Amino acid sequence: AQTGSTLYANFNLNPGISLCISFTESDCYLPEPTITDVFSLPATILNFNYGQAINRVTYAKFNISAESHEFTWAYSQNTFSCSNASGETTKTKTLVNVSATVNVVPAVTIYAATCSGGQIVSSIVQRTFTVYPAPYFYVVMTIEEWPPSTFDAIYQQYLTTALYEHVPKASLVLIGHTFTNETISYNYSNSSGISVNISVMAGSNFDIVSARDSISSNQASIVSSFERLAGTGNLSISLELSTIMSKLSETKISQTCTTHYDCLSGSFCAKKKSSTSTEYQCQPCTSCVIGSRDSYDNVCPQDKCPGYGGYPACVNAATILSPLPQTCSDHRDFSVWEYFSPSQGNPQVIPPFTPKVRELTPYNRLVGAVMVTQKRLKQSTCLDNIMDGDVKSFTSSAGSGISCPMLNEYDSEPFGYDPTFMSFSSIYDGKLRPETFYGYGERYNSTDPSGNVVYGFPKGFYPQKYNQNALDTNMDGMLSNAELKAGGDKSFFMKPSQYIDPSSENFFNLYFDERLTQKQALKMITFAKDGKFIDSQTKEVTVKIITYNAVKNIFMYSDFTFNWESGGNIPWNYKINTISIDRILYPTNTQIVLMIIILIFLSVNCLIELRDLFLHVKRFALNEYLADPFNWIDLFHFFFMWGSVFSWLMYRNSAHNFHLKANYPILFYGPEYSNSSSSRRSEEASRRSAATVATPFQVPISISNFAMARMFRTNNEAEVNFLQLTNAMRDITSWMEIYSFFSGVSVVLFVFRMLKSLDFQERMGMVTRTIARAASDLWHFVLLFVIVFLGYAIVGVLLFGHQYEVTLSL
């Protein structure tokens, strides 16, 4: 039967047994489906043979020709046998397309055979002959000063023979099916050479790897054999081998393999964990670190796993230390006195750490740290908000790839990664181990096929309420085996209540304190970027900066906010406020006198207005009082004036809560201040750390140095002190804005009251009398203006509400 240009055939071999040959899987029944290449090339069935006995050869012989005269497909051929149920090791080989074009040649004969899942031939009712691309590579031989026209078929045969002589099991390999020549010109000698490409393919990954390894290790012998066969000598010949191209990579993770090319993309053939086992298994490329330890051939394959491996195996220190005395001391006491004497005390060799003054702009010094805060939303399914069935089906097809944020439900679970342990990151450090900095519960984990828990990358970012120092009981910056064991698999450690800031306990804070160098700050920015600090759950990111200008004696509180909207926009806004603590807490005598005078006059005005209101009530003329608009102005003015007084008192009270410390060592790792009276560890831990000398193979980690991993770990006490400072600055600026609002409105209302007070004068009261007589007309104008304005607003919603979120509603 033939459909278009695709051919397939069914044959009845014996009663109940049939043979199907096709280029598409849909034409034939596959007992165990195998993905194959589909070719739309004309084919001719020549003959077939069905082996009825166990291990008899089952094959089909047919021709495939090219669709045009420009190219054809190259194939290899071999004989085959199937393994039986008793477990013989003979395996099926199925050869075909080398995926390379060659010159036009007559139709090619293919022998193809397969057995299903190790079954014996007689147990298979229907047989499908599947076509696999054959694995191959190219040998490139370059000969200098060789006329290209003279490298004819005879020399090609010499090269083919030389290669066959150095290939194990030459009958399983096809060499020279494709042969191409390329002329090479040399400008310096005005001569030419030739570059010859010859293909090598085999019936299995194991055979092609064996052939390539043999050719690679016998290049000199191959060149000598070619020179001997060609009758030439002293030629300048070089050989290069391409990487192996194979599509026979179907072995999954933890399944048995014989070469790297048996494994799926992103995996390699690894040594099994058991030292007594001779089998190899496919494992992810991330598991290939030390080639001699992890890879079956002692090398991490760069064509399968680029960038992995290359690390040396561990060295046994006993061999290095064996020549040394058994009682070698690791401490030597000595003293050097040249310009001092013991009576003067120890000289100061290294000066204490003095932080560099960090100025964002001239004279504006950074206080504490630059703080970056993220608010994250919990995720839920989007399907509940979708009514249309087709749209809901389309959305659900993405699985967990699409989720919707749950508004106003913040997520406080640790997230992200520590890129110090991820090889793709520029701050990756292969010498560090995750268990030195993180507990088992602080790392992502999974379960292997055997049911064992496998711990992966550490989580990078934690909420403010999370205690990152919980496991490090001696606060020395590293986790010992005992500390790891004590922590177990617990994944969340709450800070003591005195170190939790209620306003930001569920948010994620990153600090860049003033001790950082530029290089270290850039590394921490890379940490946040490569560690996926911003992801699909990000709702808001705020950058807060506090500076102090000693020249003007004022603080500046800056707040930059970026919002992730559900429509995809990221609008941003900022607030910059200046604060003078001394001006608030320590007013001058003149200011105090003026404030007292204002309070006296305000109180007198309120009493007069209350007397006027009482008289109107006494004469039963309250309606007359309320009908006068200027009386309403008086009442509003008193309200805003007393609001100004109250907000100023709160403004001053918030300034009393302002407390500034000499320094804020927020980050756990970093140089200690020379005047620091607090320590992050006990005296016993300090003595034990000082008595520890790092070996050449141990990374020196110390809390007095900058961070090497877990860069955003914080000192709980310094962090909460800085958050209290930030909250105080926020409260001061908030009350300052409220006080400014009440004061501004009070001044405007005071101007209106002035107009009322000037009504007694004939010419100066003209304004108020004009407004009073035009009040009726003005009221109707305002009403008409509101109606017209509302109509235009409705039109705007109808025209642009579906395009712009700001016009979605009135």
C-alpha cells in the first residue's frame, strides 16, 4: 500500500504471524513503541526472511532511492541476531541513516532487524522493523603540499585500509561511506594542500566509541600505514576527529548504559555507587564533578555535558605528611621586639577595621545599609477565574506553568537559590560545600528511585522572622557535623520575639551595609540576580536609603517602590523627605513663644465662636447660623488648626523614638568594628576558632571576613536595631506629611476668614458681597459642570476601559 510518497507493506509469514515494514509508526503495531526517523522516500521490497528457531536471523532487504538527483541518503549494513529468553548476551544492532548527504549513487540496500524487549523470535506475533540512525563521526586528514587532483579513489582506499587496520572488530564498522576533499591554500609558500573528510559509522554506540578511541590513540600508526600503502614518506599529515553524532540516546536516568551516548540529553554514563558493581548508570550532568570518580571512562564528556567536570580527585594527605615527624606541633610561640619592649605591651601590627565613609552624594553619608525589601504573594490556580471552557482548557494545558497571585496573601516561605553552589553563576565556588553553611532542611530535596532523600541546592532568601543563625550555635560562621545533626530536617527556625519586626516579619530584606567593598557589593548583586530573587511571585520591591548631611544637620529618608501589576506593568514611585531632628526636638525660644501665642489666640477664637453658636441656639436661630457659609469656614478652620496642633505633637513624639547608633553591622560576615562591644560568639568559641589552623585543602571561613556563601545572613540584633531606625524615620516622615497637610489647609481657610473679617469695609468687602449675590448662579454652574464631566468620564470608560487599567472604572 502507498499513501503519497510513504510506503509500507504487510506480509503473512505463517498462520497467525505477520511482518510489517513501514516508515511511519502509525502504519504498524508496535509492541513497545520506539521513536524512529520517518523518511518519505520511494522504496522497493526485495525479499525477506523469517527465522522460526530461537536466535535465527530475522531481516528484511529493501532499496531506498533518492527523490532527486541532487542527493541520496547514506546507509550501513550488517547481519543481526536476537537474544533469547535464557539470557545470552548477543544484542540486536539496527543500522541506518548517517544523516549526511553524499554524491548520487544507485539505490542502497539496507538490512534491518529487531527483537522486542529481549523476547525470543517465535514469541512475537507481529514484527515491526524499525529504522534507527546509525552513530557516526568524521576523520579529517590534512596533508600539506599535496595536489588535490591526485588524491583519487586509490588513495581513498589506502586511507580506508589504514583506518580499518587500527579499528577493533572492523566487521562491525563501516569506514569511508562518505568521502569529501577540500583544497587548502598556503599564502606564505604559494602552495596548496588537501583536507580529506572520511566517515566512520557503526551499528551501536559501544562500537562507535571503541572505534573512535582506537583511532584517536593510534594516529601516528595510521599515518605510517597510509604512507606505507601510498608509497610516500615524510609527509606533513595531521588527523582530527569530530565528536560522535548519535541518535541512539534513549536510556533514562538510573538505567544501565555502556557509553555516554546511550543516555538522554543532559546526562552521562556514570560509575555505579557500589564499588563491586561493573554496571554503569545514566546520571544528570550535574553529578559529573571529578571525572576519574564519576564517569565510567574517567572523563566528563564535554559534548554531552559542556562545562562540567575538570576537578582533580582528592589527595590523601597521609602520603604528603608521612616524611614529617609524628609529633609535629601546629603551634610555635615566638616574639619579635625591635622598636618596642615587653613592658610597652604588644605592638599593633594590623590596625583595627575602620569603615569607609559611604557618601551617596557629596556630604550625604549612608546610614547603616541600603535595604531592599520584597513582598511576595501566594499563588493559586487561574482556572477559578475563567468561565469559557476553551480558554480554561488552554490554560490548564500549561500545568503548573501558569498560576495567579492571591491578592493580599503574602508568602513568607524561603525561596530562591544560593548561586555560590551553582556552576552557571559567575560567583560559583567549587571549593565550598553547602553543608558548611546550610542545614538539611534549608536545602531543596528530592527522592531517588531507591527511596533515599537527595539534598540539592540551598535556598537563598529568607523572611525577616527567619533565624538564619539557629543552627550555628557557637556563631563561628560554619556548621559542624554535630550542629547539622541537631538541626535535622527542620525547615523553618523562628527568631526570638525581640528580634522580629512586626511590620516586615513576612517580607524578605536584603542589606548592603557600609562595610562592603565595591567588589563584594557587586558579588551580592550577582547573588540576588542568579539566585532568582525576583520571580513570578514578586508583588513589590522597595529600596530604602537613609543618609545624613553633617553640614546641614539633616537626615534624608528615600523610598523607591516598584510594583508588579497583574497586567504586566511595573510602575515605580519614590518619596524623598528631609528630617531635622534638632529642629523638632530643640526649638528656639522664639519658636516656643510664637507657638504659645498661637495656642492662646486659637483658644480665644474657639470660645468666641462657641459663644456665637450658643446665642443663635438661645434665640432658636440655629438655621440662620448654619446657612451662613462663613460660619462653616470658621468651623473647618478650627478643626484643621487643632489637627495641626495634634499632628505636631505626634510629629515631635515620633522624633523622641528616634535613636541612632554608632554603627550597624547588619551582615553576619564582615570586618568587625574596632569599637564594637558586642560579639556574635562566645569567648570559648573565639578561642577555639583562633586555635584552629586551616589545612591547604580547607577553605578559610571566618565571620571577621566578607561572606563566601550565604551572603545575606544577618546579625539579629544589628538588623532589628536598623529596622527600628527605619520605622522611626518612616513614622517621622508620615507625621510630617500629615502636619504639613493640616497646616496648609489651615492657612487657606485663614485667608477666607480674613475676607469675612474685612466685610465691614465698603470697598474691601466688595469681593465677599459679590460672591454672596452670585451664589445661586455659581451653584447651578457647578451642578451643570459635574453632570457634563461625569458624562465624559463614562465615555472614557467605554472607549478605553478595555485597553488601560486606569480607565477601567469611574
